[in-house]
Amino acid sequence: MARTARFAWDNRCWDTVTVITASASATGYPATGLANPARWVFWRSTTTTGNQNLDFDLGSSQSMQCFLLNRWKAHTGGGTIKVQAKVLSGDPYLDKGTFTLPSPNPTGVIAIWLGASISMRFVRFLFTNTGAVSDYVEAGGAFVGTYFQPAQSIDRGYEIVPVDPSVERVAIGGQRSAVTRPSYFRVEHAVLPTKPDTDRVTLTTMVSTVGNRRPLYFAIDPDDPGYFTYFGHFEAPPRIAHVAVQRWSFPFTFVEDVG
Amino acid sequence: MTVAYDAMLASVTPGFIVLVEPQVLEPLHTWTKEGAFTNVYSCAFASQVATSVVKGGLYRRLDFVRQNSTGLTSRASAALVDANLGSYFFDEANSKLYVSTTTGVSPDTFALLGAWFTLPFATSTPTFTGQMLYQPRIVGELPAFTSARPDPLFGDDIANTGRVALNNTDGLFDRLSRQWVWRNKKVTFKLGGTGLAYSDFATVGSMRINAIQVDDEVAILELETIGSILNRSIPPRTWGDGSAGFFISGEDVLGQSQPWLFGVVKDCKLPLTNNGVSYGQYSTFQTAFSSPPPIPAVVIADAVYAINRTTRVRTTLIPLTDYNVSTSSITINTATYVYTDYEIWADLHILNGPQTAGAVLQSLLLNCGEDPANIDSSAFGALDLAAPFILGVYLTEPVKAKEVVRTIEQSIFGQVFVGGDGRWTARLWDPSSPAAYTLADADFTKWTPHEDLQAVLNEVRAQYDYRHATGSASEASSSDDVTLYASETSDSHRVLTYLRDGGNAADLAERLRFLHSAPAALIEFEERGLTLMGAQVGDLIAVTRARGPIARTGTLDGQIFMIERIEKSLGPDVPTVRGVLNDLQGQTDRIFRLGPAGSTAWSAATAAQRAIYGFLTDANGYIDPTDPLTYAGKVLG
């Protein structure tokens, strides 16, 4: 398990200058939907036996160190999802990583974390169809950009709380059934101690940008995105608590977005 | 309903999803003449809209295009649109709509050329393939569909109410609420669940948008009942309203309704429509409402009578000697019976037209403007087979069509309603029929008495063979002294019917009296699940409970209850079904249906068999001589 948590919150895919296209899109599921932060707006390809791709033109070269997807669906029969990138439109795409596709994947998130930041303008998510099965692929909430890894990770004592909003129906005699609703996770009692003070600056900038309204990716353990990387939002903008001279802590609650 | 839908309803962990599909109108403008074609004009029309307001926009599915009130025909290409006036082709890939008007001229010359389209919203994101993206924008408020019977046996009252609240935090509806026409447009509600295909979703109902209200957080669709086509007043035409082919000179008919006749009716007072022809011309023509098929125009007079205005003496007239007949009138050709001194009555029947209940009901629906596609004609045909007697309906005064329908329902013990598929349908109400649904203890979250004052009748009189001219009718009656003495009061009820036969009327009186001879047990219930989401008022439910209002056992072993009121609520929390059950007017343990061949005797029968099958009594009237509660036995409903 990785030692420190990471926040991916400054998404180049959502920039107004970013142009999003796809090899082919099913009617009603355009690639431009990926500019929408809502988890329930997603892209779906047409049904084919070939590869499919999602392309992001960021307008100019941008720094990036991680690539994430939520609500993903690869081709059945052994399909993969790769990230490719290039600087100039005439350049060939170069592989930057292949997602590990966990099964099961309770958080619905997959991630590629690079060791060092790179600067690219064109990014492609390539869905390969190795089994040549006639199928469609999907992607939601694509992230391209840098991440913030605090010097110190989350303190002990946080809780990952599964929330099931399903509604119980109970008969007079006690027999029960439940109207199923999508469940999600909350990360509670999370406290991020900050040292050095520069982390406080970065965290404050992040909080000011996302508040409790804009979703982001929060990886408790970046090495295990299937279980420990969430796409969601802060329940309330994290407080900045003064602990000691130039020591601050950020207690927060993180709530997973429902797709 | 599909197998997958039924399985979802039966599941103990159903993941309900409600689809909300408003069908909205956009008036189309800015037409460009397509130079490559003679009759084709085009305008921009995108499926993905509001992309500048919401990233990804909102998808809309084009349903049809209309020129004023005329629907244009969908074609597969612009060339076909050019070759067939009154057509359209939607090039979705290029967001372009090609149109040729019915006359070939520019669409701008018409008051409206508009596109009707469906918007996709849901309470939760469904995983459809081959369907548009249903956006989960429903933020809580959803309507309830309620229907009830003011009388447990006849008549439906529908009271659908509610609103739909859509998420508008991203401003999607700020402009759309004004760019499009929402008022009086239909919203369809479908119920399904996680993992179900779109085709498995069942239509729960439709309502009409009264208005759309928008604020920074939500867009509210204010909804109202679509309304019944039977609220129309019939007959629709009056004498002197400009109906073609009539010279109206009879002053006493101006402004009066042009009559409608179904079946056979005696003693119909004929309207004097032309006093300038011979000694008086009386119309027998039937004028249809606007849409086809019309009521058959030909009415035959089986006998014609002259009634002296002073003495009221009736004289049977002789054809050709006293009067001549055409397809639309009767003309008196002798001064003996001039119009100034005589009224003319006739015994009438409709030629090759609706005479039996099913046929008459269908004709009423069509002549009130209902689309034939919205009528389950096979159900009305089956009704005629089950109730084949000829009715007599002669309408000469304005009356709401639904009142006529109620009287027909009452005449034959039938029920007319809009079924789950949205089509008009009909059935004979038979309390001895097998139950459509089965419920048990575990299915009820609520089971409480429903307070309602009720009448117990010891006598019912059914009127039949109504004579229009005199306002008189024959009567058949049914009475029961047991009810009279036990109730210590006498309550009688008179029922007007369109029946013509005394035997039919006597049967009806007997059934009505029996079903009003005891107070009903009315139960307010709420379901734990949604078994009854597809049920209708009047449907029969077999109920099994450890306790119940049954004299013989104190338990419910599958006795039949009728749905008297049902409310299907789609939200705000979860879909629920609640309503009122009626124990067949207190007779549920007495009404039976025939058991299968080789049925066992009472002594060996199970509780469930005793609840619903018939059993012979002994000479003293007891099914079980040791059990006084089996006295008077079972009746065939």
C-alpha cells in the first residue's frame, strides 16, 4: 500500500479550451459529455469489433502526471484501455501507460500515476478490442492533469463508511423488502496534517477551487484505485485547523458521487 | 407487462427507476429553400441541445412534425420528401430537418410548423442500450395516479395530480422553458428497474403539462389530468347550426339537438325540420361529429304514429298512404295528419349500425374524437358476445358522453376504462371471475377499515324499454324481505337502463339488489411491493390473511376483493400503491365460481377451496348442517 494519499482536482479535461472528440459515439452519448463533471453524464461508443478512442486536445501543452477514468467499460473478451499522448498534432501517439482493470471495482475508478510530470497537448484514451468482439465501450469523468500528494498522508482513524440509501418496506407482520438505490462510500474522520507549510497553501488553493460543489479524485492508496480511489466531493469545504506554529490540519469528510 | 418486469415487481430488492418523458413542441423558423429540390425547405434542428449551457447538452428524440394540425409523414431522404408533399426527413448527423408542406409552398406561410420531441429524464440512471441517455434530474416530486369508483360497481373517477421537479442547478431549463412550448403537452411515466431493458419498462400513466416554473435550483412541471374524451357533450349538432343539406323551417326545432339513435327505441318523437314540404317533413338523419367513422346515417322507422296535439290520441300511420320514407326523413303526405295538428312519433332502429353495448360504446368513443388506435376493439367485441342484447339509446338533449357510458355500464353490468396500455377497453364485471392478483399478509404495510356511509337496499327497480316521447318506461324489480326485516328499514333504488327486455332488466335488478343487500367491508391498504402497479379499479384480488371479516372463519383464505380505489404514487421517496378494497359488498364469501371437474365435497375441501368454489346445500339450505354460518350457501356472481 502506498504511503501517502493523493488529490487529483485540477482537471484539464474540463477546461473550456479543451476539445473532446471520439472515434464514434452512440446516439445521445456524445464525447462532449465528458466535459461535464456529473458522473451520470458519460460517453458511449458505437458497437463495433474494432478499437475505439477518446481524444482530448488541451489547446496547448499542459503538465500532467496522472490519468483517471470512472464509470469505465472496456471491450469484453480481453480489451484494454491505454493512455497515449503527443505534443504536436502531426506526431504519432506514444503510449504513456495501460490501465489495470480491476475486477471487482467498487469505486468504478481506474488510474495511471506517472513517476514524473510530462507536458503534452494531445491525450488519447485508447480502448483496444483484442478479442474482436462486437461491443461498445464507455467512459465517464476522464481526468488529465497533475496531482497533489501531501508530505504527510492521512492520520490514522479515518473510516470508510458504505452508505446504502435503499428504502425499507415492512409489512404489518414484519416481512421486509427494500427498494434498492445505488450505494456509495463516505470517508469520514479523515485528517490531513500539513507539514511543511507549503502544503497548506496548496490545500487551501484546492479547497477554494472545488469547495463542496466540484468533484475530484481522492486516492487514499493510489496503488489500489479499485478500492481506495474515489470520485466524489468534499461534504463541506475542509477546515484549516491550526495545530501549532506553522502546523495545520485539514479534517474533512469525502463523499463519493453516484453515477 | 414483460417477464422481466414482473420478476422485478416480485423481487425483495427491486431497484425501481421511474422514467419521465415530456413530449414538447418547438416551433420551427428560418427556412431555407433547398435548391436541388422543387418542394423542399430545410431548417437547423439539433438532437443535442443546450450544449452551451450544460456540457454535453440534452438529447431530444424527434417524434413527429406538424403543419398546423396536420401531421407530416416521415421519409427516409430529402428526395422522398420532395416527391411526396407533406413529408419530412430528419438528417440527424447533420442536424438538419427537411420539409415539404402539403401544398409545396414555404412553411412560413403556415401559422405553425413545429417539431414534437421527447426528453429523457429518470430518477436514476438506467443502463439501456439503443436508447438515449436518460438524465437522472428528478429531484423528488412525482405525481400520483388515482382512480376510484363513486359507486362500487359503476363509474370511474380519475384524479391524477402532481408535479415533477427537475434539477436546474446548471441552468438547463432557464432558456428552454421559454424557447419551447410546454403547455398542454403530454408527459409519460414509465416504471422499471435496474438492469431492465427499455422495452421492459411499463407505462404507468400520462399527464398533461399545465405550466413549467423555473428557479435557480429546480424546474417544476405542473401537471394535470389529460382528461377524458367522454367529457364531450353529445349529440354535437343542433338544428340550424349550418349542417349541410337541411332546410330548417320548423321553428320548434331550431337550436335543439339533432338526435342520435343506437339500437332500437320505441315512441321517438320526430323533429319537424321542414314545414314547407307536403304536410310536414320529419328528419331521421343522424349527423356524425367530425372524425370518421360517422354514426350510420340511416335510421329505419318500423312504425310511425300520429299523436293528436289536443286529444293525445295515437293513430298508426300507413306507409305510402299517409307518409313517405326517404333515407333521411319521413314526409306526411295527407292533410289528415298535418303538422299543425299532430306530432309524429316512430319506432326506430339503426340500419347496419351499433345496437349492442360494445358496438355502441365504440361508436361513442369514435364519435367523441378518439383515435381508433386507442381503442381495444377486440375487447368491445368480446363484450358484445357476453352481453348480446340489443339496447335502445335515443339522445335528444345535450348530455355528457360519460353519462351515457355510465348508463350503458349499468345496463349490462359492465365497465369501460382506459387499460394499462393506454387504450380504451371494456369488460363485463363478473365477481366470480378468477382473481387477477393475489396478495397475502406479507404484502400489506397497511390494512385498516375505511370509513364510508353506505346504503343497504332491500329493493331495486330497473327501468327498461324507455319511451322517449312520453318519458315512460317499464320496470322490473327485485326485493328481499330478509334484508327488509333485518335492517328494520326499507331502502329502495331505481335504476335507469337502456335495456329493452324485461328478463334482462329483472336479472339486473336481482344482481344489483344482492350486491347492495349488505354493508361492504372497505379496507384501506398500502402495498409493501408494487404488485398492483398495473391494476385497474374493478380488478379482483384474492386475499389471504390470518384475520379477516369473514363470518364463517374470521380468516381470509383467498376470498375475492375488488379494487374500489387505487392510487399509484411514483414518488417522492419510492413508488407505492395504496387504495381501498371492497369485499364484494359484503358477499365475498358467498359468491362462487364453478370448481374444476372432480372437485371435492365441502367436508374435504381446503380453506382456499371453500373460499372461492361453489358447494351444494342440503334440503334445509345448509352447505354444512353442523355450521349455521353456511346457511343460504353460495351464489354464482
